[in-house]
Amino acid sequence: MTQPAVSPRLAILAGRVADMRGWRRLGVSALAGAVATLALPPAHVLPLLWLAFPLLIWLLRGSDRGRTDFAIGFAFGVGHHVLGLYWISAALFTDIGRFWFMLPFALLGLPALLGLFLGAGTAAFGWARRRFGLTGWAEAVALALAWVAVEYARGHLFTGFPWNLLGYGWVQVLPVLQFASVAGIYGLSLLTVLIAALPATLAGPRPSWRPALTGVAVLALVAGWGGWRMAGQGLGDVPGVMLRVVQPNIPQELKWKEEAKINNLRHLISMSGAEGWDRITHVIWPETAVPYFLSSDSSNADQQPLTRLLTQIAPPGGALITGGNRLATDSAGNYVYFNSLFALTQGGQVAASFDKFHLVPFGEYLPLRALLPKGMKAVAAGADFSAGPGPQALSLPGAPAASPLICYEVIFPGAVMPRVGERPHWLLNLTNDAWYGQTAGPHQHFAITVVRAVEEGVPLVRAANTGISGVIDAYGRVRGSIPLGDSGNLDISLPQRAVFVPLYADFGDLVPALIWFGLLLAVVVKARRRITA
């Protein structure tokens, strides 16, 4: 006998949602996906998740076939990513005459591609729900497992794009965010979807308050533990290190104009040498701040005039750390290009350098370039960048070793630190988000860096051309920042890293994987009991 609903009105709403058909059902699913996006930066309206995910479950309850399950998930994913990633198209307008052909892909193609992932996830969920008769908390857990499997897949397949993972919604709720130090962003996403989906059990075959209240209790326990973890952890600063993070705010349309290059460089030098420079040990510029080719070879005669110009603001005993493009030749004598970071000393030496290893598809290289038709090759003319060897502990004069990350290399959880040899003291992220203007993109990018600091238990220093630049400590606290669209310097000490290495930093995705399989086992056990009852 079916039990009465906890709330008759809620039961009526859930029934109406489940009874939707055709385009109306897909439209509501897409709208629910867009609503879920508002929980993420820069909106941070987390309570909307408790609306979006019950709606998704109720829509899926009305499906009796895999094709419909897929369509519901696909629509949810498209709505989610159209709103969450609209800013990518802004980059194309900096040179729309060259990149016009990519605009439809940026606006709709990429969201549709990512929607395929979620469609596959909801198809698997729908099959399991019908095959094993999943109801109650098991239904919510199964959806959370499917969601995180989808996030992990899109974070790794086809070079990976782990952007706007749902756990990033907690970056302003630091006690809950500490869970990332244990289970990483994927574990935090799993927790998020689970507690957001549990209220769907308030209306259904066996309605009950218990699962939803259990979710609230779990969230409270996580927040309590996170608050305890942060309590009294007023991390000190690395002695003898004072950073000057420079945010020049150079518009993208001026950044590479030949007539503007030298003025841009002079602007950076002037900002770097502003009042207080005598207290600074390290000046940090953004990605590709130097608009000319640099070499990691200090003896390169062609580079020496440029090096002398730059090193006039390199502090004694420290370094100017800047992004720039590196030109080299391969074994066949062909030119190869790298998006690089350089540490220059006052003596004119290149003390350290690093080449970006995780390149942006279509931005720094064109996938499958050889297969393009001739007409498209003309539009996509230009050489691809080459990839560096990977994460490393970069030894810097006058400072602890850092793990450099250029632009979107910081978005890949578990892949920002070398896993063998010396463990770096801090993460150093140089980026140029000027492509995306005053959109949600730079805010989302900055939020990602906050989670990387918590996962690895080390501070993160970020220099961005137009923002957001900042320094984040090992617990995700923003020590200082320069807002998006502002020009200025951030003079700040380098925080100490956490006393203990976080569990996630030691074991990586093994931790969320164990949690995932543990919850899967719980669902299987419940399903078997129901079948044999």
C-alpha cells in the first residue's frame, strides 16, 4: 500500500512533473539545469540545488525507457552548460573575423557535447532505477553516483574539461569546503548532489522525512568538522618573502598589437617599481606579460637587451617571475613554441623556467589540424604551441620551491603537483583572462584556484592580467586580491603551507573513488534486499 505523501501539495507537484511529456518535459529539464548553474560562482545561490535536483529525479520517474532518460539528462546538461559557459564565446569577439566559424560551437556545440555526458549518466541511472526498483535514499544516491561519474569522465576524456564541477559552489562556505582536503572536488560534488537530491524522497512511492533530514545532518557534520579543522589554524608567513603581484589590466585587443607592445611592457615595469619596491623580494607578472619571445638560455645574445630591461625591476636576492612565449628549435631544426614562465634575477640570469604542459584545445593548438579541409586551414593558420613535460617543483631564488601552473592548468584536480621528488611549498598560477571580459568566466576560474589550495594544503598565488589576482592560503582563505577589471599591485607575504599534508594530496582520486564504490555497494545491498524480500 502506498504511504501518504509528507506534503500532499508536494506530491501533486512531483506527480505533475513526472507526467510531463515531449518538449515541455525537456524544457523543464533544461530550466532545472540552468537553475543548478546559479549555485556556482559568481551567483553562489546554493539553495537552488534543492530545487534543481528533485526536479531532475521527478522528471526521470516519469520515464519508462532509456532514450527518454538520455533526453532528460541531455536537456538538463545543455541548460546547465549554456548558462555556465556562455562566456567562452566572448573570447571569439576579440578577433571575430578570424574565429567566426567557432561561435556556434562555443555557444551551443560545447554545451551540447557536455550534455551528451550527462545524458549517458541519466540513461544509466534510469536503467538501474527500473531494473532494481530503486526508491527512497537509494534513488538519490544512485543519481549522485551517476552525476560524479559524468563529472569525472568529462574531466578526463578528450584532454578533459573539469570546469564548473558542482562542488565549486562551496568556495564561499569554507567549513564545508574543507571536505575537499579529504575527498577532492569530485568527493565534494558527490556530497553536494547527494544532499540536494535527497529531498526528492519527500514525494514518491515511500515518502519520508528521514533521508532529507539525514542529508542535513551529514552536511552539518561536514561543516562542523571543517570548522574544527580551520579553528586556530592561523597560518604564519614564510620569513623573508614579500610578493608583489602585478595586475596591469591590459585589454586583450591591445595586448598583441605591435604598436602597443612596448607601452604595455613599460606600464608593467612602472607598476612593478612603484612605492614600496625596496621591501619586495619577488615581482610576479601574469601569463604572456612579456609580449616578445624569451629564451631559457641567459647567454642568448638576441635576448640580452630585453633581459636588461626586465631585470631592472627584479629585486636583489629575489626574482621577477613572468609569463612569456619561448621560441626553441627541435632536433630537426624546426621552430617550436612554448607558453612559458621565467624567473629572472637582477643579474640578468634566467634562474628558472617552466613550459605549460596542458594546452588549451583550439586556443593553443588545433586538434586534428591535419584532417581539416584546405579552406578551413587557411582560416586556422598559425603554428601550434608545444607541451612541456608536466608538473615540477621549480626552484626559485630567495623563495621555497613552487609548482607553476599557466592559465587553465589549475583546473585539473590531482594534476597540479609533481607526485615524485620534492613537494613544492606553493602553487603559482599565471593567467590571462582578458579574453573573457567582465563575464562569469574569470570568477569561476578564481574559485577553482581556491579549491586547489585546499586539496593540496598549500598556498596559491595568482597573477592575472585583468583579474582576478590574489593570494589564497592552504585553507581556502583569500588573503588578498585585486578585483576583476582593476589595475594595481598586491604586496603580500607568502603564507606557510598546512602543517599536515591533506589526505587528497597524498592519495588523489583514490579517496573519492573509495567513497563512490562504498555508496554503490550500499545501493546494491538495498536493491538485493528489495528483490529478495
